[in-house]
Amino acid sequence: MSKNQSWILKHPWSVRSFHYLLVLSFIPLAITGVVLFFKPFDQLTMNLYMRIHVVTGVILTLDAVAYFIIGFTRVIAFVKRSFSFSVNDIKWFSILGGYPQKFLLGKKVPVPPMGKYNSGQKLFGICVLIGGTILIATGWGLWGFPHILPHGMTALFGTLHLVFGWILILFLLVHVFLGIYMFDDFKAMFLHGKIPYEEAKEMAPLWVETEIVKIER
Amino acid sequence: MKEERYQYEESPSYVSRREFIAISGIVIAILALPAVWIRSAVVKRNSYIRARLNGLYKDDAGSKVRVSHGNSGVAKLYKDFAGHPLSEVSEELFHTQSYVNRTRI
């Protein structure tokens, strides 16, 4: 870590704390969800998994609702970034961000300039926004109010919970792999919130050009 | 890890006021519409039960015979054959002998 290196605050404390709770709740939710789907254990053990699923689901809900209220401006910025598309996104998807070439062939191919989130992260963001909301709402319906909901709606909630659960679990595997691969970003999210200016300029040139400002002290 | 200073941050004006209002409105509407739909479905969830209930009362109201002891066929059966309710013949023919308490099953 050079002393002369410039840093950008990418993930402030509010985002990091939201992400910590998200990690602590979603990973147990995903594991218990998969176990509940395949039912490999006896009734008592499955009951324990269900309890863990419910408790972590409540934690996830509180985390999401708190961030939605406290960090509302950041939520709106996240929505804007996730739903902003250009020709660069089509070009990015046509080469899948250059990752397969890098991992499988050891080649570095030119990648179109990206903003704070690349096209894959935007797709993940959209899935998290829509899928996460549906998972929370249907989870509460299935756990807390199955006796109030009409039968057809309870069945629909079950199907939606299952489908979006699997989609987010599969996305999570890719997210964790690439999150650790981008180690500076990983450290920023889990430790100090900052990434080197030069790396950001290379990975997200549009973000640095259009959104980043120097702090006047 | 030692906390170091940073020199750059995101511009707070990335989302303009107009965009903020528009996106907030869309987000809140998208969250509110399913809530309204779910509430409406929950309120109407017993409508088919109520419709059946009303249908049964309507059938009753339109029937000439509305109680079993007013049924002339049953009255004739007792008069001509079984004698009276709880008679020996009634007990033998109408009462079940194989009652099984299934409340604890």
C-alpha cells in the first residue's frame, strides 16, 4: 500500500454494515433453504433448520427495511445505476466482461468502459432488488400468514419463494467467487471501504469520470 | 487494518432532484401495488364460502319442508313401519353399531 496512492471511498460505513448483516443472514438462509428443499435429515433436524431459516429471515428483513429507510438516497442511486443501460452493456455481455477469456484462455480482451457496476453486476443488482423483495414478502406470507392468505396465493408464494431463492443462490455463488477475485473491492467492502484510484480508473472508468469528485479539505 | 484517509468520493449530485423524485415514486408504487392486491385478495378470500352459505339459506327459504320432523315421507315411515323414533325397529335399522371414536387419530 503506497503512501502516495490516492483512494476513493467506494463503500461507506452504512453500506458495509448493511452488507455485513446481509452476509450473516443470507448465507445461512441459502444453506438452510437448500436443506429444506432436499429434506435429507430426520424430522427434528429439519425442524431446527426451519427455525434457523426463520430467524435469519427476520434478521434479513430488518436489515433490508432499515437500509431502505436510513440509506434511501443510496437505494435510489443503486436503482438508477442498475437500470441504466447503454450499447456498452450489449458489448460487455457479448464477451461476458472478458472473464472467460481471462480464466480459460489466459487472454486479456478489450472490455467496454463501465460505470460503478459492470453489466453483470447490474443484472445481479436487478435480481437482488426484485428477487430479494419477493423472497422477503413471500417468506413472511408463508411463515406468518398462511392462515389468512387464500390457498391459491399461498401456493403462488411458495413457487415464487422457491424460484427466486434458487436464482439468488446461483447468483450468490458467482458473486462470492468474483467478489473474492476482485480482492481490492473485497477488502473495501469488508474492511475499510476504499479502493485505489488507479484501479477504479481501470475497472470502472465511467464511474471515475462522471461520479467521482475530489474532496476539498 | 489501519484507517487511512481517502481523497475522492462519489458526487452527491449523481442523482438529480427530479430523478430522485421519479425513481422514489416508481419504487414506492411498485412496492405498494402488490400490497394493495394482496390485501384485496385476503379480504375476498372467503367470498366463495359466503356465496355457498347464502345459496343454502336461499334454498331453505324457498323450500316447503324446512325441518326433518315436517317431512311427510319420514312421518309416514314411522306411522306405517317403525312406530316411533328410538323404537326397537328404528334402533336396529337406523342406528349404527360400529361407532369408532376417531377424535384422537
